[in-house]
Amino acid sequence: MSLNSPLGAETVNGDGFGFGWYAEDAAAGAAPFVFRSTEPAWNDVNLREISRSLRSPLFFAHIRAAAAPPIQQTNCHPFRHDNWLFMHNGAIAGFSRIKRDLVLDVDPELYPTIQGTTDSEVLFHLALTMGLTDDPVRAMGDAIRRVEAAGQAVDIPFPMQGTIAVSDGHTLWAFRYSTQGRTRTLFHSTDIPTLRHMYPDAERLSAFGDHAQVVVSEPLNDLPGAFVEVGESTVVILDGTGYRHQPFLAA
Amino acid sequence: MSLNSPLGAETVNGDGFGFGWYAEDAAAGAAPFVFRSTEPAWNDVNLREISRSLRSPLFFAHIRAAAAPPIQQTNCHPFRHDNWLFMHNGAIAGFSRIKRDLVLDVDPELYPTIQGTTDSEVLFHLALTMGLTDDPVRAMGDAIRRVEAAGQAVDIPFPMQGTIAVSDGHTLWAFRYSTQGRTRTLFHSTDIPTLRHMYPDAERLSAFGDHAQVVVSEPLNDLPGAFVEVGESTVVILDGTGYRHQPFLAA
Amino acid sequence: MSLNSPLGAETVNGDGFGFGWYAEDAAAGAAPFVFRSTEPAWNDVNLREISRSLRSPLFFAHIRAAAAPPIQQTNCHPFRHDNWLFMHNGAIAGFSRIKRDLVLDVDPELYPTIQGTTDSEVLFHLALTMGLTDDPVRAMGDAIRRVEAAGQAVDIPFPMQGTIAVSDGHTLWAFRYSTQGRTRTLFHSTDIPTLRHMYPDAERLSAFGDHAQVVVSEPLNDLPGAFVEVGESTVVILDGTGYRHQPFLAA
Amino acid sequence: MSLNSPLGAETVNGDGFGFGWYAEDAAAGAAPFVFRSTEPAWNDVNLREISRSLRSPLFFAHIRAAAAPPIQQTNCHPFRHDNWLFMHNGAIAGFSRIKRDLVLDVDPELYPTIQGTTDSEVLFHLALTMGLTDDPVRAMGDAIRRVEAAGQAVDIPFPMQGTIAVSDGHTLWAFRYSTQGRTRTLFHSTDIPTLRHMYPDAERLSAFGDHAQVVVSEPLNDLPGAFVEVGESTVVILDGTGYRHQPFLAA
């Protein structure tokens, strides 16, 4: 399995960026590396150097568009815990009103590792508290339900919004869910050799290896058939056997 | 005379920003202060603090959109020399091909004060070399003619593009000129009390003092009559007596 | 009253800096301004510009030496709440073990304004919770006692260490206290005209105005009599009537 | 051949850092990668991630102590040209007085690639102009002689100072030279297996691979015999056959 994320492709956001990657020859359970920066990605010369030099069988990339300051490294995705990476494209509505309530539910052992001020990092810690490393789908669902309960207690109508990617270095879980049922989009690539066969002249495919598998918020090209949309209230699971779609918090 | 530039109003560019300001009670010939940053302006908390706290009878503000790296403070406008400020919204076409030629024309005494890599800073130093502090209009014209000659020698059809603002702390000169005769726009405000009389209900005017005079690349509001466009090949001179428009490098 | 802090004088630390200042003509209760940066102070060109341009009857300056990352603006002192400024030179021992416990004691209304990860900001919020704006000396004492109780509950022998400065824009409270009774030093200046009379040739005094009053962690010069040490377990209160020393959490 | 530079070992300087590295499986003549930052190295979390994740048969690391601003990425070492890396620990005395003179001698084709303001980058470009990629020792000598001539023409007694490292990805040249004959120190490691044999209990050696070869400004440990000083006016050449010392600009 290989994930090639299009670094630099989503440069409309300028409030920092980050990427996380697992080493090519990492032992099972080895922690990934993380690089996060508050610079706009588009002109960051270090980003270019590192993205050209890295090889990784699985990596995450994220470009942040902050609702507000603070712009700081500790608010940039992905977040890491042991061998796990987490990133979130979305928001918890009314977060400042329920942050304290949610943080109180984080395992006191995990509490000191919260370093930034984002809703996403708290959501990650809630999911860890609820067993993310044992059963990612159930724990992610429980964490989101907790957010929804906290929000609804203070009359926030649609607390949860967003797509979420989580990995342990071997499997990737990508969630699409919002309380309102109007979630930001999520796509994954189809089989690259098949695409090459369909579009022998498409130069845009040349950037991908034969085994590349890409999960993205927007299709990277407009070739019909190249990207599959992940449905609302769905988790897509990617491992050595390919993609599986499952209902997630479906009504 | 007072210039109030709309800090934060032009935040579509994210490759740094800068501002320069003269002190309220500065002696004649006193150097202005300069603050330049490579952060995107929109979420810069220090920028908000400083712009709220400063009072100045005359200040410059600039948001940079870089064609390319390096993104560094020394490439941010405005540039300063003694009591002079300079900023440029535009570009010298093919600059890398003529930079050396232009830099050689800079007074060797001034050469060491070039700190960045931009076309704009070299243009400022050329104008200083040609007598900017004695006769800004003539020297700015000579510097631009020098750029055009260097460019045309290597077949760059339209070397010069842009609007330029220069001040000694008392008078402001704002130039609009391009070799091609298709220059980025330049506007200045009209009399604020008259505008208030015309638009007694316009809340947008409440941000301006009665003596505010604003020179900008785009009108700050769409009130008819509020902003006057400066024509092609024109310099507008602002001092205690108001605005004067003069031809500048007109054919 | 005037406080002139020696910006740039304590540049041995390189993990960011900050300063906060009240405007010259501020109304009672007006919020101060804050500028905080993660750059090392010694070569920060913006710092030089701003410190040369600002005039303020009362300002704070702080150079941070972080025990560890994250180095981020939100971890730089001073911290601000309405018209109050707070800074701390020291540490809470074993903070990661008691942080959650202390944060739970912060007023839920104030909780969302915690933006960084430092012990100092939590201490400030504890003191605000305990009535800092009504009775600074009592509230600061209560907050420190709370820290000590939390620390001692997990066998941290000496939880509190440091000097603290707090102001509402008119009065400055400077505390020196540590659980162990071995606190970092704290000094304040004596009467400048008297010093000038004692040392008519001392050029080092020329940087200070006649009404300058300076509270610092280290004496700024070695003129005998120029700086008075604040004792252990003492708060010094500076207002229009001069300095007063009072016992603070004395055994 | 392997160079392992002690990232983080020389953290007394806080004006930025940089490193450059050749890929493990790079083709002959492949360009190295460069990462440069203006952050102090000691608390830079990205530096830790990248230095832990990178594997390279040959890399450079540099910690900058700037004499003055500007602190900017383009002033951080190492500098790169095609497959060459260059770094300099030292200074050209009176550089601002001879910079223009030296820059005029840089090949006009190379001139546009000068991005920063340092003496070191100009020295690198002078050496490139004089044939560094064909004959590094002769070209480096010619460049230094050019610097000395320019300096002596304006009565700078000792223009050149420093140690310099240059590589094409296969061979490393490390120069120690100053006009005054009092150059900053330069050392290289000796044979690691021999050292292990001599000091079977030395834990400090465990960080080094058997084939590690280290060229440094200061010995990394105090084991007698572990580091060899490179003499004044000497170049040490490191390739697959080990170290060779040659006279360089010796009187």
C-alpha cells in the first residue's frame, strides 16, 4: 500500500501545514515522523526539499486554514500518538463553549500531551481515551458522539463537521461525517494501472506509482473514473487488500 | 497632511507585509520606523497590536505577493534610507537577467545597504544614486529609464511595471508608470468632510479622520466620488497644500 | 510613575520574548498592547524598531528561556487579561503532573482564554479566578497556595518558584516567592535624581528619565545604591507614591 | 565513506542553522538536499524529526552565529550549487567595504544565484567562478587570494578567516586557513573500530557507525586519539581511501 499525497496541490490555505510519514523500513509499531510549520506552504523552500527527498510507504499531508489565531506549530496537523497519526479537515462548531467539558473527558494520563488549542487535537485525544488504538472505528464514533452530546447540551445544533484520517502505519481509516449530514467531500483514487490503460495519454497519471493509493478531500484530476467519492456517514478502510467502505454513525 | 493606510484591507497576498511610519512629533529629517514580517498579514496578532497602538501622521503599508522565494524580511516593503521610505507595487520584467547590470550602476557607497534580493530594492537604490533625495520626480524617472535601457538591451519588451510611493516624511510622491502603458491602478481619496456631507449615512467613512488622505492601489469603498484614479504616466504629489497631478515619463 | 525596562539587556535567553505596554494617554481601564515573538531577541530587527518608537508610562518586557518546546507566541510573556498584564520568571515544578488539576480550578468562563501550554499562564488564570483584579496580593497568594497544595499532593517538594509582575496600568505588584525559600532575585531602582547627584559622571544613568522606576531580575548596573533587592517572600508595590515592601506568604 | 555530523552538539549559537545531505542511493552528480532555518536549533522540533528520519552517506550541518542581522534562510549554510555543497565557519574581515569589488568578479552567469547577504556565499560564488567544480583546491585557493587582494587594497590587514567544507557528494574537502595564520580549529575523527578497541567501555562511541568519519570544528569527545587536529594552512581530503592532508596556501 502506498499513499501519495499531493503536497502543494491545495495551496489556497495559508495558515500552516504539516505532514507525517512512516519510514520505509519501519518496524511494526514504529512511530512516524512529523513536520509542521506555520509558514504558508506555497513558497516554503524547506517543504520542497523535504518532500523531494522523502520516501515513505504511507504519509499524511495537511494544509491549514485557521478560523482564527493562534497560528502555531502545535495547531498544525497531523497529530501523533505513538505510532498513530490523525488529521481532521473540518471543525467542531462552538468549540470554545464545550472545550472544557470535552477536555475533562480526556484520560488524565493523556491530558499533558495536548499541546495546542485546536478542536481537532482534543477530538484526537477523546478518541484515544475511548480506545482508538484498539478499535478505531468504534472509538472514533464514540468520540464524535461525545462531541455531539456536549454541543447539544449547550444548544449547538450541528457540532461535528469534517473528514478525518487516522493510521497506525499499516491501515488507514478515513471518515466522512457531520451532524448535519452535509460533510466536506472525501475521495480516494482507483487502480492506477487500470487508469493508465483507460487514459494512455494522460500525463497527469505519470506522477503516480502503480501501487499509489490516494485519499483526498478533492479529486486531483478530472479524469472520469479516477477518483471515487466516499459517501456521507462512511468510513473507508485501506489496507493491503484495498479499499473497503463501511457505514459510520449512519442514522 | 495625514495618510491612513488600511492595514489589513488587502489581505489576499500572503508572502509577508511591512509598514513604515513617521513619529507624531518627529523632527524634520528624522528617520521613520519600519516593521516587516514574512508572516501572512491576515492572522498576525502582533500586526493587530501594533497597528492599533501606533499613531503617525504619515505611514506606508504593503502586502507582498512574491513571484517566488525567498520569502524574507529583507524583501518586504517599505524600504528605508535615512528619512526616506519607498515601496513598489509591481515588477521589473526579466529582472534576473539585468540585475547585475543595474546593481553596477548603484553608487558604491550605497551598494552595501542592499539587503534583499528584490527588483524593488535595486530600483530604490538606483533612484537614490540618481538623486532621489534632491529631486524625487527627476531621479525616479532617470532610474526607470535606466531599467528600461537595461531591459531593452536584452530584448525585454516591457521592463517596468508598477506604482511606487516615496516620502521624506513631509511630502508623498506616488508614481504610476509602466513601459507598456498598462499600469496597475492607483487611487487617492478626496476631501473627507466633503464626502461626509455627500454621504451623511456612510458608515465606511467613520474610520477616517477629517484630514485623512489615502493613496491606495484600489479604492477602499465604492462611494462615487470618494476616490480619484491617478492616470497612466502620472505622479501625484501630496503635501500640506493637497494633491497635485503631474505628467511622469509621458510619451 | 514610569517603568523603563531594559529591552535587550537580558539577551542570554533565546526562546522568544515579549513586551506589553500601556498607551501614554490611555483611559483608566484601557487594555495594554502586547507584542510577543518566538525569535531570539538579540537580532530581531522589528524589536529594535518598535522599542525605539514606543512611548509608554508603564511597560513589561520578558525574555524567555524555555525548559522545552513548544516555542510559540502563546507561550511568551506577558499575558494579558482586560487591562491587566502578568509575567513570571520561574517555574512550577512537576507542572505536567498537576496541570490538569490546576486547570480544573480555573473559572470555566476564563478557561477558553488559555491559549498556550505554560505553567505561568495557568498560574495567571488561577489568580484571575481567585480575584486578582479585586485584590492582587491576596489572590496571587491564594493561587500560589493552590499550586503548592496540588504539588504536595503528588509529592513535589517545592512546587513554586519565581518572581511575578502584575499590573492594572496604574499600580505594579512584583512578587518574590518560592516554596523552598530560595527564589530568583528581584530588584528595583532607587530615585534617579538622587543617583545622578551621587554619581554625576555615571553615563549609565543617562538612559533613564528622572522619574524612571525599574523593576528587574538583575541590577542593570553596579553602582552601589542604585538598585534595592526585594527580599524573599515579599511583594513590592509601586504606584504614584513610590515603592512599598510587604511580606508575602511569609512563614 | 560516511560523515555523521553531530546535529545539536554545537547549540551555543542561535542565529539559524542548516544542513545538507546527499541521498543514500543518489546517482553520481545528483544534487543534495538542503534544509535551512532561522530558528535556534536547540528547541526546533522539526529539526529533531528530520535528523532522526534522514539517512545519508554524506551530510553537512552548520549552526550560525551571525555578527548582525539579517537573520534569514538565505544566509544560512550550507550553500548549494548543482551537486556541490559549501559551508564556512569564519568571516571575511571588513566585508561590507569589499563586497561590491568581490561580487563584480563573480561570473555574471552565476551572479543571479546569490540569494543572501553573507560573505560566505560570495566566497562560494568566487570559488565557483574560479573553477571549484574542476579543481576544488586550486579554485578555493584562488578565491581566497582574491579576497585577500581586495581586502589589502583597502588596508584590511587580515581579510580571510575560517574553515571551509566543500563536497561534490563523493569527496569532501575541508580547508583551514586564515590570512593571519590563526585559524579556528578543525578536527577529524580517526578509525572508529580502532577507537572501540582502545576504549571498549566508552559509551560515547556507540553513537557512531563503524565507518563513520566526522570532520568538525571541535572534538566531539575528549578521548585521547579520537580526533586529529588539522593544521594551519592545510586542506584535508576525505574519500573512499581515507583522509589525506595537504598544504593549502602555505607561506
